[in-house]
Amino acid sequence: MTELRSRLERRATDSVPFVPLPSPAPASDDRTILAEGPKFVLERWPGGHRVVTLPEGVMGWFVPIAGEGAVDGVEWKAGECVTLEGRCEIEASVGSDLLLAYPGDKRL
């Protein structure tokens, strides 16, 4: 037990500086990539109309921070979460602030 504790203490005291992941490259005027890999991608969008197509077997999490609208006819409002699969048509009110997260290391 003492040997294990000693190894754990050495690991905890390894003073290696934190190295952040590089900032994602700019996307476009109507979307911002907040995180890109290694486990997921997080995008931020303004309100308006858009179509997103997720690859087969990939689920996305659509989280509106502000505003309201509909995804394929299913209404949503700020604070809710809608899971997306396949091709989805999103309509969001002007002034909406929207997040979309999906697994992967590269943006769609």
C-alpha cells in the first residue's frame, strides 16, 4: 500500500505545465467553432434558417441558449435540448443564440 501511495504522490506532484488545445480555425459568418476535437465539436450559431446533416450513426445535441424555433416541426425554446440525427431543418427566431455539439474531432 505504501508503494502505491508513493507512486501516486509522485504523479500528483509532477509539475508539468498545462498545454491547452489550439484554438479552432474560423468557420464562417454564420457559425463559430468553439471546440474542435479531440472528442467532440461545439458550434455556436445565430438565429435564422439552416439545414444540418449529421453522418449516419452520429447524434448531435442542439441546445438553444436564447430564442425559440423549431427543428423539423418540433418546437423548442431556450434552455431545452433537442437531439438531432440525419438531415434536420432548423428555424430559429432573430436574436437566438444556439449551440450544437456532436462527437468527432473535425467539424462537419
